[in-house]
Amino acid sequence: MTEKPKIKRANDLTEFSREVGAKAARKLKARRNSTNVVWFGLGMMGLIGWSVAVPTVLGAAFGIWLDHRHSGSHSWTLILLIIGLVIGCLNAWHWVGKEEKEMREDQENTDE
């Protein structure tokens, strides 16, 4: 009926203390950088948008120029527009992967 309280080992308490300390540090850092997160997100959206839009528009413009100079049975505009879009998407994928890697490394450094 009466249960004895479980005695925790000192090692368990220090591990628990470290986990609590790491979570508290992450929360404090998130509160300090909360306004930066919004601007970072907007900046990243702009970067991704421009990294896709610029190669697409350049490809289309070069395709229009080629169509006027060398007309043929196929549309250079459409082909270069698609190539520009693919290049832009790969470029955006590269930027997002790079930023995600930096965020993970930053979080791992914070956790330690």
C-alpha cells in the first residue's frame, strides 16, 4: 500500500538537467530571433522566386530571339522556357538544401 519513492541515480538527473537546459536555451533563442524568422522566411521566398523566374524569363527571351532569327519547325521559345524553368528549379532546390543544412547544423550546435 505504501510505495517507496523511486530514487533516481545522479547520472539520470544530470542527463535530465541537460535536456531541460538545451530545450530552455532553444526557446530563449527562438524568442530572441522571432522577428528575424519572419524576415528570413520572406527573404527566402524572394530568393526562391527570383532564382526560378530569372532563368525562365531569360530562356524565353533568348528563345524569342532565336525564333525571329532562325524560324523552324519547332519553337525555340518553348524549349528554352522549359530549360530555363528546370534550371531555375534546380537552383532553388540547391538554395533550400543549403539553408536547411545550415539550420540543422545551427540546431545541433545549440543542442550540444
